Amino acid sequence: MTCRTETRLRAAYDDLHVGIALYDPVTGAILDANERLESIFGVTTETLRELSVETYTANTHSFSASVFRDRLRASTEGETQTFVWRVKRGDGELVWVRVHCSPRPAGDRMLVRAEVRDITDSYHTQRREELFWRLLRHNLRNGANVLTGHGERIATAAETERVRASAEVVRETASDLGRMAESVTEIEQAMGGAEGGRRRRVADAIREVADDLAADHPDATVEITERERMWTNVDDAFVHAVAHALENAVCHAEGSAPVVAVTVGPSPNTGRVEIQIADDNPPIPAAELHALNDRTETTTTSHGSGVGLFVMKWCIESLGGELAIESGDRRGNTVRFYLPPKTPPA
């Protein structure tokens, strides 16, 4: 026979800032709850004990109450259950919660302890960000296509050199917008933090990016020096960051045969993977470097595609790394990526 105390939570749970519920995995009934869960659901524990899962599940939620109970039962069998649910509070307000279930022995049966966190604000922020990225990507790409088309028609029908020059400006601007749309996609992927990639020797991964760059810039030379063999996780974010750094160095060179020096080795201070990409170009404007870490100031960017520096920053940070950029007083820029080192694959 199960003692009453085994179906109740300890008083200390009321001190937590996360909602805790004790569930019967068979019926889905809440046996007990702490004060934070009462706050999230907007009703007292006494009321919660009388409510079915159907009652506090939002009607518009894609999962049914039976799925909720299935997850409770699965957690008692050792399967970790973490999922997002939409709850209808006592006052009718709908909130998003993240639920993590774990088994809790209670005498001769198994109950489920659920940790419930209100994620409404972060959930809505995430959805707004997704919408923003989609709109930005769509509008940039469409705008670029429209400008390109009109620029070509104007150039074809132009009767003066001045009009033809203006048409060329339109086409170049459209091309910049198209590249910016690609950069936006790269930033979105990096911020999404999608898992993937594989452990690779850093110099080999950089060499592949440099080979791709050579197809568009055959006169450029990328010299790769490996002070020590280093490995790290390589995915699309890594490729995007290195590609932008190399392309910026090549495209902003004043000579016809630019040389970019890449050095790979351990950081002297931390032992992290250090990728150093150096050029002899005019210095990157200080305002653009400042904008990388300034959350309030918006500056007009001109280096690279306009957002290339941000692509590098966010891509490297998505890999658990860090970006540092130094510019000389008159010439030369050095971009450094610091990434977590990994052991060589077996």
C-alpha cells in the first residue's frame, strides 16, 4: 500500500523557481505540485488534482492529451522525456511550457516527477526571429532580382554613357543585395545552432575552402602554415566563417595577385585551436570592428558584403569559439579564430 507521504512533494520544492508536479502515469492525474507550478497554471494544487490533462491542454495544441499520458508512462520505463506543451491557465491565458519527466519510486508503484518551465517569452521571441529571418531573406532576394532585371533593361536601352553608368550601379547594388541574402542565410544557420559536422584536421578543412575560392580568384594565393596539427569540429558554420575571411582578404587587396597567409596552431595562452588569417590590405574601418560587439549602435558597413564580419563572428561563436580582429595603423589585417581543440579521430 502506498503511503500518503509518498504521493506528496517535500516542502522544500516550494523554494524552487521551476514548477514541479507529481503525476500518476496511468491516469495522468496531478497528485501534488509546488507553488511555482500553481503560478504557471494559475490554479491551486487542490484544483490541479481535480483537473484532467484535457482540461489544461490548449485546444489548438498539435498533441493530444493521450500523447501526454504516453510520455508519462514512457518516462517510468527509463525513456527520457523532454517536450514542449501548450497549457491553458485557469484564467484562460495560453502559455508555452517545457516539460522534463523522470521516474520517482513510491512504494510498490512508480510515479513521475515533472519539471515544468514557462518558456512563453523565449518561445515567442524564437518565432519572431524565425519570421524576421524568413522575411529578410525573401525581401532581399526578391529585391535583388527586381533590381537586376531593371538594371539590365536600362543598360540595354540607354542612349548615353551616364545612363549606362547608372544602370551598372543598379546592377552592382543588386548583386550586393543578393550576396547579403546569402549571408543572412548563413547567419540564420549559425544562430540556429544545428548539430552536425565532424571532427577534422583544421588545415585540411581550410585548404578545401581555399580551393573553392581559387575557382573564382585564380590569381590569388592562400598560403597555409601548420605550426602544429590541430583538430576541431567542422560544419557549415566553420566553412562560412573561413570563406568570408579569405574572400574579404582577397577582394579588398589592391594588387592583382593578392597573397593571404593562414597559420594554424595552438593558442599560446589557452591551447585552443588558433586560425590566423593575415593580409596586407588597407585596415578595416574601426567603426565596423566596433559594431561587432556594440549592441546599441548601428553603423553603415562597407567591408565585405556588409555583414561578412557578423557572419564570421556568429558562425565561430556557434562552434563555441571566439573571433578577434586586429588592423594595422596603415596596412594589414589579422583575423583570428579560436576554436575548441579536439583529439584526432581514431
